[in-house]
Amino acid sequence: MEYNTQRTQLHMPEYGRIIQQLVERCKELPTKEERSEMAMAIIDFMGQRNPQLRDEDNYKHKLWDHLFILAEYDLDVDSPYPFPTREQLAEKPKRMGYPKLQGDFKFYGKSILQLIEKAIELEPGDEKEALIEVIANNMKKSYNVYNKEHVTDDVIFRHLKELSENRLDLTGIESLEKSKIYYTSNSNSRNNSNNGRNNSNNGRSNSNTNNNKDQTNKRRHNNNHKNRK
């Protein structure tokens, strides 16, 4: 009986031992044409064993890279893609750059930083003032959600000045007018409330009118009955 400890090590266990044995057999073929033909068949078999790879971009290229890894970087065949080297595959990916917010301001998020940079680029005018107003109101919303407490405008202005590295300074004004979003929301609420009161008043008015009509009809009926007598 042959134990796994006595077999060659699996270079990519997800493909199983059968495919690795096929790769080893491919390496032993005498001519490059035969090896290339068998390599193409192995690639098709690998795609069937791992159909999830077909949903990825350039999945054929990945299969050829995997084939070369299974062959221990030693396979002389005609490939539609250049084979990677051992050093290239061992190279670690570059570290991703994450936006760095100061510790006290992390709850504002990356989008606020992007809006601040956009506001800085704009020329002075109504558009820039409107964007700064939106930024300040969104900062205030984020602050209240994260800290679960009310924040005054002067705190938001101070944070905006620090986040913009003193390029947006609103600390000299007392308060910031509410944005159009807030205004529209409050206006809609007031309009809905007024509409509700108007509908209620109309309902009471119609009810009173109907009651008056009923009483008038009753009096007319009684008078007609007396006259007939």
C-alpha cells in the first residue's frame, strides 16, 4: 500500500493528485509538440475541475500559471501566455494606501475628505459656499450619529478647519444656515401637517353640513304630515 507521505508533495492541493500526475507525465514526453498538446488537454481538464475560475477575468491565463506551478516551474511547452518565475509569484503585493484620518475625526469618513478637497479647488463664489454648507451639515450629521450627542456649529467649524489644513475656515461666523436638504425636509413635514389639519377641518365641515340637511328634511316631513291632517 502506498501512503501519501511516500508520494510527491501536492503543489496545488485544490487540483488533486490526478492532475499533478498528468503534469508529471507531460514533462516526460519526448517532443515539445506532444507536451504542448497534452498541456492543452490538462488545461481543459483543470477548467472542468474548477468551474468557478471561469467567472474571473483572464481565467485561462490563471490556469496556465497554475499548470506551470504544478510543473515546478520546469515545463517546455508552447503557451499563449508567458510563464511566471518563482520570484514573481513569491513577491508580496504592494501595501494598499488607506486614507488616514486623524484619530478624533475618523467617523467623518473618506467622502468628507474628498468633498473638502473639491471645495478647496473651487473658485470663491456661490457654488463653493453651497458645497461648504453641504460639507458642514454632513459633518454635523456624522458627528451626532457617532457620538450620540448634540454638537454646536463652532465645533464643526473647528474640525473643518483642521481637516482642510486651515484652507477652509468658518470659525469667524456664528452659525451656518441649514442646507436645502434640511429645509426641504422640514418644509415637507410642515406641508404634510397642514394638509392633515385641512383634511380634518374639511371632514368636520362636511359632517356638519350633512347633519343640517338631515334636520331640515325631518322638519319638512313633519310639517307635511300636519298639513295633511
